[in-house]
Amino acid sequence: MSTIAANGDMPRKDNRLDRVALVNGRVPVRDLIGSLLRFVPDLHFEAKRFYVGPDHIVLEYGMSGTSDGTHFVCDGVDVIAVTDGLVARKDTYLDLVALIDQVGVLPQIAAAV
């Protein structure tokens, strides 16, 4: 993965994103994933649908885990652009309303990204 869009600040109750940061390169992407797993060590994904085209991949999934002792479940979609057989971009869309309703703003995760 060469690019992942990551929320710099988690949305507040009015569901605004304060900023979106792009993470580029293998090492920064690996570090971001490592940070997320430190705060949600039981993070789990269950595939729902998988679509493949000549220049894209779309994954629909359910995501679950535990943050600060609170279990959460939400839906997500990854849209992956492929160029010359390599990931050129990966955008992640999560049901943040469901996530926030279950566990709040997730300050630990927001601080990690």
C-alpha cells in the first residue's frame, strides 16, 4: 500500500472532520497500522463483498474491536486504485456515526494518526 487516507482528528458529535492526512510510503503506512493495532489489538475485519476491475479494487467489510474496554462494530469500504499492478492509492470509508455512538471520539486512535 502506498497511500492511505487517515483521519488526523476524529469527528466530533457534529460529524465534521477537522483534517484529513495522507500517509505515503511503506514505512509510514506500516507505522500507522502498528499504531492502530496498539490501541485496538483485537481489530478484526470480516469480508462482505469484493469487487475487482482493471484499475481498482473495492472491499466491503465489517470491522470490530475493543477500545478502552468498549467493543465496537462498524461497516467499512476500501477503494483501492491500481496502477501497473501496484496500489497507487487506498481510501477508507467507515461508518463513523456508528463507531462514535458505540465508543465516543476514540482519543487514543486520533492521537496515533
